[in-house]
Amino acid sequence: MTDDELSAGVLTYLQKGRAASPRADEEACAAAAVGREPVLLVMEVKGLVEESLAISIDWDSTSLGDAGRRVAAEMQARHPELSPEAVDALAWNFTFVWR
């Protein structure tokens, strides 16, 4: 089952679909909180971003695009509650950080 609030938090935090490159927008993320305390949603989202950035990639044999797809697959497996759009946003952020 998709956690719509957490997924919206990821999308708003990273500004996917709103900005040309990822941004860390804590205020927008907090505003997406409905059932959670805003500060807790921001903490959860920041944890997901940190987790995604910590995924180990063998850069000797992996392109940036393939790494992004690997991160997306890994985060979807670890967090099936995230929407495909939220997982895509985490991978999008990963590829910008590792450019």
C-alpha cells in the first residue's frame, strides 16, 4: 500500500516536477504533512534521501544512468510504500549529487 503522504513529502522536498534540479525544501515538505507532525515528515524524508545517497555503486562498471536505475530499484525494494514517482525523485536526486 502506497504511503501518499510520505511520497508527497519526498516529491515536495526534492522539488521534483517543480525545479530543474533537486532542492532540499523543508518548508514544502512540512506543508505536505497531513497525518504526521510536519517535523517528523521532514525527518523521514531526509532519512530516505540519506539512505538513497548511501547506496554503494561500483563506478568502474556502472554509468550514471544505470546507477540511478539501480538506486530506484533498491529504494523500491526497501520501501514498497513509496510511489513510483517518489522513488524516481530519489534516483533523480542521486544522479545530480553524483554528477
